[in-house]
Amino acid sequence: MEEAAGNVRNVSVKKQYKKRIIFALVLCVIVIAGAGGISYYKSGEDYLAVVMNKNQKYGFINKRGKEVIPCQYDIVGNFEENGLISVGRQVSEEGEDSSSYLWGYINREGKEVIPFQYTGIEKFQENGLAVVGKKVGRDEDGEDIYKYGCINEKGEEIIPFRYEYDTVGKFSNNGLANVCRETGVDSEGEPVYKEGYVNEQGEEVIPCQYDATYEFGENGLAAVGNITGTDELGNVIYKWGFINEKQEEVIPFQYEEAAGFGENGLAAVGRRTGTDEFGMTTYKWGYINEKAEEVIPCQYEEANSFEKNGLAIVYKEEGGGFINEKGVEVVPCQYDVVNGFGKNGLAIVGKKVVLDDDGITVYKYGCVNERGKEVVPCEYEMIHSMSDNNEFLIGYKGKKDIENGTWYNMPELIDDTGKLIMPEQYDYIWPSKDCDMLAVGTRLEGTDDMFFEYKCKYIDKKGKDVMKLPDRYVYAGPFTKVK
């Protein structure tokens, strides 16, 4: 999966989506769940893989192909480090043409450990807490109200369910996480939301009084912002500064934009320069140190926080690339799309190539390393970097079906040097971590176009069959070691 910064949430499906969209969501979640590892040379029941049957129900098999947890779930999430597996069941609201998932947790024996009651979930963090959401009622217009908090691996509520979607952040090393909650109503009766910080005991140690916040950095400083007004076009104007965990203002509120400090002690900040042709606010970005000294001038169109490798994404008018802490371009600013570096030391980048027949911009993607070399050429319609598997990339080259005029993709398996390991021959392929076993599938002819079914098996990196699965399974994911 492509690795990205920031807070990511899994939310309930409020409306009835088409089957194709639901399957795409489920397939993506399963890929995340299956990004752990197995070696099929090992023994024991502690390696599981997700499978789906013809009734579109999910279960788990062991490495001998035995179904050890029955296919009874409608969606599958993460294999957790604590041995739990997040799974979901679809529920429908009475009298409504809508559906959603309720999530819970099981162990590797399939025993329900935490009941199915959550509408959204995240992976457990290192401190043993997981962000989850649930429905707490309905507003006066009949719309569902969802709130988010944190539970431990026993299902005990540690952070109360009082915070808004997408606003319970990752806990920093100082044990604090940024949160957002409703604090009142404005003059027009609309709810007012403010952000602050809670500790691991659920105590709001920095009150919710800011309009925007970032996580605390390694240096114990966090970027916080307040709205100071609007410009002539109605764009909101912020002022950003930095506080410590005692809520002391260390760097004054003087920037119109900001991001968190990197491990190298530099933070991205932005100065407002005006508006563009579409009426959107424009900025020039640079970097300051912990003394608020501007060590890299505000000259970029966009800028991200520095990553652990000491590089940061920046964009100029001509494109995006990476700079080091001295402001030197390590990866030239020549790409239209730039993603952060993965565990394999590669960053996925993209170049705009053409507009298609529908006037939609088309990009071609490749990968660069930390020295700026393009190790995978920008020739793929899409590239996945397996977040827990440092060795492999999966690339898709779009091809047109002349007979019906549609486009289709079949994946290629690429290693972290750009070498082609396996050419196009399967409709999907998912490697497991630190082993030669890959889950592959070939789409079955005549299956419902709204919900694809596959002939599934496992192969090694040389393409040799390791285990074929019976026809009752129409999808199978990679194996993961479960505690």
C-alpha cells in the first residue's frame, strides 16, 4: 500500500454503495491486513490468510488450506501486533435504504474478544490503544451522530467517545494525542469545534481551544493555529505558532501556515502571498528551527515536514521533489506527484503525460531512491508499495481492450532495485513479508462485472505453484503471522 502521513480513519458506510465500490474498499482493507508475513516452510497454526467465498463472506485459512475461522464476516481489517484481528458485519438501519458495518475483534481461534459495536476502527498504537468510533445518537434532522475515542485490547474505554471524526490523532512520544470536540455554538446556531490534547488516561491536559493542531514532534513542540479572520474573497486566515506540552507558547503565532517539526529540528512554515486565479490562498513555504530562525527561506509553493531520512517533499512552480536540511535538492523538482519514502527507501513519484479522451489528466508513476535516482521508470498507471514488505512493488500498466473499448490492468511484481520479478499474468498478486509465498488470482470468465471472482492459489517468486485453493474461494490474500 502507498504510505502516507497524517491521520487516516476507517468510517462506516452510511449509504448503499454499488457492489464494485464496496468490493474495492474491502479488497484494499484486506491488502493492509495481509501485508504481514509467512514462510510456508514453517509449521503451526499461527499463520492465517483471508479468504472470501462465493457468498461474499470472509474467513481465514491456515497454510495448509484448512478453513480455521469460518467465512462469516462482511469485511476484514487489520492483523494486530497484540494477536487480535478486526472484522466487521454489515447491518442495515430499519426502514432505510442504507447499510453500515459494525466492527469488532477476534483472536486467531476465531473467538470474539471485543464485541461488534464500532462504526470505525484504526490499528492499535504502540501504547496499546486503538481509535474507534461508534454511533451515539441522531441530531434534530435525523442524521446519525458518530463520536470517536480509544479502547485498549480488552475493549475497555480509555478515551471517552466525545471527539469528532478524523480528529483523534496518533499518540506522540510524550503520551499526548490531538483531539477535536464540539465546544458550543456560534451566533447562527452552528456548532463550534476546537482542538486540544489528551493523555493516555483520557484526561484533556491541554484544553480544546485551538482551531487546528498537529501532533507533538520529537522535540516536544506542536504546531497549533487559530483563525484570525477572512480575506476579501472569504478565505479563512490562520495564525500558527508552537507550544510545548505545558501549553507554553515557545514560538509566537506569526505564520499563516505550518506543519510539525521533523526529527532534525526543522519545521515547515508558510507565509501568505495572495490568491490565485481560482481565488485560493497562495503561500510561500520554508523551514525554521526551534529558535524560530528561518534556516531555509520561504520560497516553495508547498512543503512537508522532514522525514526520518532527513529529506522533505517540496514543490516549486516546475514540480515537486525532495530537499535535505541544507535546502539542497536531492531529488530534482520535476514531478507532478510526489509521495513520501517507504520502508524500502523508495518514494513513488508521478509525471503528467496526457489528457485522455474524457479530458481527464493521466499520470505515469515510478520510484526514486534517496539519492534521486529513478530506479523504477515513470511508465506505470499505478504503483503499490507494500507497507510491511520492503522487498516488492506492484506496478500496473493500463492496456486497452480493443474489442469493447475498456481499459484493464494486470500487475507486475518489481523488486526495490526496479528489476522485474514477475511479468503480467495474474489479475492480482500480493506478496507476503520476508518469504517467497505470494497470493495470486485469475479473474473467472462470466463472473458478475459488479463483483469480480478469482481462481486463487499461492506461488513462490519463481512462479511455481505452492498451494491451489478449491473453487469455493473466490479471493485469497497473503498470509500473516498471528500471535
